[in-house]
Amino acid sequence: MLLTGWALLCLLSGLAGYTVGRRRGPRRCDPAGNPTFATLHLAAMAAPYLRGGLARDSARRAARHLRALLGTAALAVTSTDQVLAWDGAWESTGDAHVRDLLGHVHGVLAGGRPHLVAGDELFCEAEDCAIRSAVVVPLTVDGRVIGALAAYDAQVSAALVRAATEVGQWASGQLELAELDATRRRALEAETRALRAQISPHFVCNSLATIASFTRTDPDRARELLLDFADFARHALRRAGDLTTLSDELTCVDRYLLLERARFGDKLRYVVDVVREVLPVPVPFLCLQPLVENAITHGIRRGGGSGEVSVVVRDLGNEVHITVEDDGAGMDPARVREMLNGRPPSGESGGIGLANVDVRLRQIYGQEYGLVIDTAPGEGTTVRMRVPKIRPSHG
């Protein structure tokens, strides 16, 4: 269940009312003397860690802010089978309670409902222990209980039960967003793996055949081309995240063009025009080579003659604009739309690559960052791509 704006408002107003007058626990950052501001500040402090998912480190970092939200003597976060975090000032007595914690949350994990713990369930030998009762609430993602939040104090009031329930629901919303982020990252990784697999086998075979043809007539050239092929393969097939640098992408494109130039000879001319300032900018992994491959496929091979491919990269303030252009045969715009919808004509790996790059750009940066393609039969093709200079938070 994702936390809606209304639910967040309820959390803020409910917790603000609950925390007024409470002094126990970490001191709240409240320069304006406004409880709602203090609640919002603490929620904002905990949110980034919860967005990291339910893991030991993220739970430990979030726990102190969640405890401050509730103002209780101690607070714990668990998964379904282990204690992930304990935050409380009474560490000498906390060890005993941590040992019993999974027993306290068992009912919550099984039934998905808040549970009160008191009396013999929370027995402590230390006479000065401030922990005499607790409320345990579930942490859920997509309807599944994945853990629990336990708030410990001297006495559990009805107000604390409501507040802990609200915090548990809010934390669950953040954990669900973390799960969505993880699913999105897995989808992007799958897209990248798919693109690696779609690198044209014809290109690989033709490059090796071209290199072989030079082994007798020009061994030094064959050696250089073999090194270029190794560099290209190393970049295209390496294990990588969503992003790399523009410099690395341009190196991959340079090796690709050198190999294609060896194959086509004077039929292929190319120009790469880049301003140095943008070389460190992060860009999606393997995003330029498919555009250049498409230009050669439709600009040179389809035309049956010679042609020129240009790659131009410009610095436009907050964004980098990249243009890949050819002066070849061009395409029917309807055919381009089919390509971007993932339905390229059989055997056209360049079309598959265009769709893949378009999808990843939109997933990483937003729908307004897809490819823009201008083309017409006999008019060549221009593909435009723009990327923000600021690294995406998930990258």
C-alpha cells in the first residue's frame, strides 16, 4: 500500500498531537517550535533510509528517527526472521529485550495486526528498566508482512498505539517505494542485458572476417583492428550498472566506427564532434552505439553506396544534447514508429537497439527524454537524444 498525500497529512497531524508535551527520547529539531514541522523533519530524515529497503544498515539508520517520531524509550525494527535494529538509551537492559523480540513480534508477523506486549511477556530483572510495555505493528509491502516495528515504553497508551500504527503504515509506504525502485532497477538491468545480446551477430562475424582478410596483406593493420574489436567487446559485454560516462560511450563508438570503416573502406565517412566539458557526464550504458549502428544500417547498407555518419555532442547548460545523423536512404516514419514500439522488421538489430535505448531513457529520466527521430525516404535520418547532467538518484 503506497502512502497517499492524505495519509501523510494524517500522520503529520496525528503525530504532532501525540508528541506535544513529550520529552523522553532524542530531542526534536524544532526551530520554529511547531510540532508538525518537527514531525515532518523527522519523517524526512528517516525516509531515505527506508527507501533503501528493509536491510540491517538501512533499518539501523532509520530506527533512531522513527524512535524520535514516537518519543519512546526504545524502538526496534525486524524482518520476518531477525532483529535488524534496536535504538534505545537503556542498552544494559535492552539486550534482554532484544533476545525476546522475535517472540514478541511473532503474532504480528503471522496475523498482520498490531499487538500489545506487557506483563510477563516483557519481564525484565532490572528494577530501573524503563521498558515495561510495547506495541508491535506490522511492516507490509504489497499486502505481505515483511517485518515489524516495535515501540517500547513504560506504558502503552491508546495514543501511542495509534501513533505507532500510523508510523508503521508510513514506513510500509516507503518500503513499498523501495521495492518499486528495486523492480525498476531490475527491469533496466534486463533491458541492458537484452541489448548486449542483440549486438548484431552480423557485425561480429563481419568484423572478424575483415580482420582475417588483413592478416596476410597487412598484419599490422589486422593487429590494430583486433585490439579495437577487443576494446569494443570489453565495453559492450562488461558487467555494468545503468550508467556509465559519456567518455566511455564515445570510446565504444570510436572502436565500432573503426571496425566498420575497415569493412566499408571509403564508402563510410564519419565525424565525431564533442566538447570536452561533457565527457564526465553520466549517460545510460550502451546508449550511443545502437544509434550509430542504425545510421550505418539504414544510411549506408540500405543505400548501397557511400555515406557519412556524424555524431555531435553539445553542452546546453543543464543538459547534454547528442545528435547522430546520416545522409543515406532514410526511412518511412511509420517504420520508425514500429521500431520504437518494439516491432522492427525481421533481422533489423538497429531497430531493436533504438527501441531499447528509447525505453531506457524514459525509464531513467522521464517520459519527456525519449529519442526524437527525423527521417523520410531519401532524406537521411537524424536521431536526437538529450540527458540531464545531474546523475539520477537510482543510478
